Amino acid sequence: MREVELKAVVDDLAKRRKRIEAAGAALSFEGKISDRRYDFASRELSGRDEVLRTRRYLGSTSTRIYLDWKGPTEMKHGYKLREEITVPVEDFVSLEKILDKLGLTLTWEIDREIAQYQLAGAAVRFETYPRMDVLVEVEGEPAAIEAAIETLGLARGTFTNERLPDFVSRFEHRTGVRSAMSDRELKGDYGFRDAKS
């Protein structure tokens, strides 16, 4: 599957949600997403610009778990594109054991509360991190992305194909406050991020 997306900082979460709801957007998930990224000690995957992650959707009544692989990033016509392969997982503990046996180690944790909508062929996901700007990610084909951005009412120029670490860096530079991208970091443990630098 090909992933095409743009992201932006959200100025007013309640207002932007109301705008897309008024346009008929359907809420497909609200709850917490916990991502765990893995790589070899040599950082072979990141060296090839590939991502291997587990993603847990923790809703009020159920939990869904996926294993995702993402290929190298392409920038085309201003959009971020990646090949993505996703498979559902029923036994997260066994999956973690398999990743460990393969020599993969946890390299980064990302936790956030989300509200994800479907709107005329686009997925619109609002992401609230433990300590960072609220972001909106719009994913789909370019025409659907552009229509969703117009519905959101945010300036088109605020949307970018940049990666999450770029948003983190801008937040920290602008505020002088260290972001927290996971529950662990909110408690002061930056071991994974420190290991990346």
C-alpha cells in the first residue's frame, strides 16, 4: 500500500474537529495510539530509511495491534509518500519475543491521544502528544488530502511533508521546552531518544 500524507500544527483542536464533523466526517477511532519502533543495533533499518514498528490502538472497549513496515520516504509534488505493509497481530507478547530473537531492539516510543476521521476519501487524524504541539495528519490521494485541508480551514501553507522529528525540533526551539513524545519521556526518561543521537 502507498501512504501519501501531510501534517500541520493545529491551532484550535475543538474548532478544527467541529469543522470536519459539520462537513460529515465520520469518527473512526478515538483513544490512544502507542507506537514502538525497532531496529538492529547497527541501525541497519534506519540507515535504509525503513521503519519497523508495532502500533497499538487502545480504545475504550478494545485494543487492536499491528506490525508495520514502512519503506524509504519519497517527496513528490510536495507530498510525503512511503510504501507501507501492515499486518494485524493477536499476540503482542509473542511478537515482542520474535523481534527480540531476530536481534531487533526498541529504539523509540511514541504515545498520543488521537481522534481519527474519514472524510471523502481522506483519513484525518488529530494527535495530542504528552508534551508537544497538537498535530493533524491528512492521508489519502492528493485530491482528497487537499479537500480535507480546505475543510479543516487551516492555511494550506502550514501543511508540510516533514517527518515527526522536524515538528519536535521546531516545538523545542520555539518554546525552549523539551518535548515528551511518550509516557516514559513525560516522566523524564529520554533513554531511547538519547540513544538515537
